[in-house]
Amino acid sequence: MSRVEKRLAELGYTLPPAPPTMANYVPCVQTGNVLYTSGAGCYVNGSPMYVGRLGSDVTIEQGYEAAKVTVLNLLAILKNEIGNLDRITRIVKLFALVSSSWHLPIAF
């Protein structure tokens, strides 16, 4: 077990198996020393954990839980690709999309 997985266990988390792809895409691609992931979500056993928009169909607490499950799924995808999460030395970018019922003004 990697140091990362041991730390996750100390925090009460367990990595799930890498989730299956839901469409025609590759969940992880490595180019040189950089990994790119795509398509991870809050899926448990191939089914969405929650359906709907944050703020109307999904509570804030459920949104936090969905985010945790999504990160665990991402880590499982990375482990599936490189074998050991301890090989990761830096996260360069983290990009997430959330479907929300709130409309906030955008200033440019």
C-alpha cells in the first residue's frame, strides 16, 4: 500500500476500483511525466451518486460528498494508470465543473 493510500485510510477513505468510462474517451493519458485525466464524476459502482443541480436538487452537504467521491475516483484512475500514487510529485492543475441552480453575475 502506498503512502498516499495509507494517509487516505487514516482519514477514513478507501480507493474504489477505477470507474468504467461512460462514453468514448480515454480516462487518463500520460505524455512524458505528465498525466491528464478526463471524465471523472461522482459515480459509485457505475451509477451517479446524485442527479440534479446543486442548490435545487442536491444539497450543499451532498455536493461535498460528491466532490469527495469524484476525487477518490480520480485517484483510482491515476493509480490504474501508473500503479503507485506515490509516484505523483505535483498536481499542476485541477479543473472541475459543477451544475448549479444559482446564477451569479460574471464580471470581465
